Amino acid sequence: MKLSTAAILLSSTASLVSAFTTPAVTQRTFRVNGGIATTQLNGLYDDNLESALERELDYKPGQAKGDLAKRFGHLVGVEVRTVGEAFSDFTRILGCSINALYKNMVTDIVGSTHLTVVDARFKRNPLWSLGLLNTMDFLLKNYPERDIAERIVSALIQSIGMDEAEIRAEANHVLDYIEGKTVEDITADIESAEGSSPIASFSADAKADQFWMYSRFIGLGLVKVSEVVGVEQTADSAGQQIEKWMYAMDKPTYTAMADSDQWFRTKAKLDMMETLMKEIEIREKKRMADRLEEKAEMALMKAETEAKMQKELEEKEKARTESLQGV
């Protein structure tokens, strides 16, 4: 069906750009103060505006000719769970309430992790698994009920459709490999991307994939690697090392460095909070000990008073008995 020119102009503000494609762009040249300028107006001032918009309206998702569409076009129409559904699953699997101090944090992690894994470009790797477990262990290390903290991690992993045993096995594989290694050893693995080590395999996959997807837990996994191999655990030192590793894989460095900085800022706050909580705990224990001591002293004084009163009563009773016998 043909669209009238008036209708097309009225609808021109609506977005006609869909996933997996870049719309045709028409440049229009015009004069400004005697000079030449160009602008890209997507055909709004083309001689054949109607045909240009019809080409846009004929677009079918996933059938563009770009590399992205060719690789992921088969996923068109696939249903993806919402964040709300993922959190509902998490709540059902957990089966208990979360401490109020941790609730917002856990909610954010469940939502952001779900959005990461449903991305078509996402591929789980051992560094990601290490980053996830190390992050959760750190954030929940002071959770009041340890059994619930463990259940939170399990529920998170199950809610994103993964197996906890596999995640832990992958993370342990990385930790076992990097134990005793140096920064130079890890850098050599990443640069060469050769061999069967988890670091070299990770680097090879990243270099070979045009659409390789970085996510936060990968960056935090690299932070853990830097810690084990002896990099000074400061935002500057660890961040610079992670920048070198990402650069060696020919990947953007900014996001990984930003995640590293955020990790150390969060760690500093949690360490400070932990210190404060320990001080409060020590003071509370001292107060409890003082109260117990006061109670013990009062109980002792009460026992002494009762014993004294009992003795006086016995003496009076004895005296009364002797008086009656004399009569």
C-alpha cells in the first residue's frame, strides 16, 4: 500500500531503525553563508521520499546483510525472560527473606547478571565464573546467616539457568592454574593465546570473536587473577595491569578499568564497614560482659544478704526456743 506524502511527513519523527541493520543515509548538500555544508537526513529531503521510506518499512529483523545480522539473525523471535521473571525464579529458589541491609544489592546483582547472560553475544568462560564467585563471596562474607549467604549464591546461579558445580569447577580450574604463576606468565598466556591453559584459551576466544562481549564479572575475574599473581591491590596498580591484559587481547580497556576502580572503591567501603562492625561487636561484647558482671555481683550480694538474714532468723528462733524452755 502506498503512503501519502502528508502521512509520511507526519510520521517521519517515528524511529524506523531496527536491530541488526543500519538504515540507508542520504546526504543533502546546501549553501550556508556562501559555503557548502552537508547533512544526513535519512532521505527526508530526497526527490523520492516515498520510495526511501518504503524501503525502510520493508525491512525484516535479522535479514540485513551485516555480519551481526548474519551471525545472530536466527535468534529473531526467540523469547527472552524478563528481569522480573528471573527475580521471581531467584526468590522461589531461595525460599527465604534477605537481610534488609543486603536486599537492594542482591536485587541489583540478580537483575544485571540476568541482562548479561541473555545477551546473544554472551559466552560463559572461566574468568567470568571466577569473577562471579569471588564477587559474591566478598560481598556476602559478613552476612549474618552463613547458610542463607550460600543459598543466595546458589539461587543466583540457578536463576540464570546455570549449574553451580560447573561454575565452581571452572573458577577452581583458573585458581589452580595461576597458583605460583607470575604477572609475566599470565601476560605471556594472554599475548600468545596458545596452549590449553584457561588463561590462554580465554584470550584466544576473545581475539577470535569479532563480537566478543566483555562483562563486569570478566573484569573482576581479572582482578582476582592480579591478586593471586602478586599485583599490588590498589586501584592504580591493578587497573594498569588489567589495562595491559585487555590491550593484549585487542579489546577496549576503558570499561574493564572502570569496573576495577569501582571494585576497589566498594572494597574500601566494605572494609571500613567491616572494621566498624567489629568495633561495635567488641563494644557490645564488653557491655554484655559488664552487665553479666553486675548481675553476678548483685546475685552474690543477694545471696550474702539472704544468708545473713537466715542466720539472724535462726539465732532469734534459737533464743526464743531457749526462753520457752527456761519458763
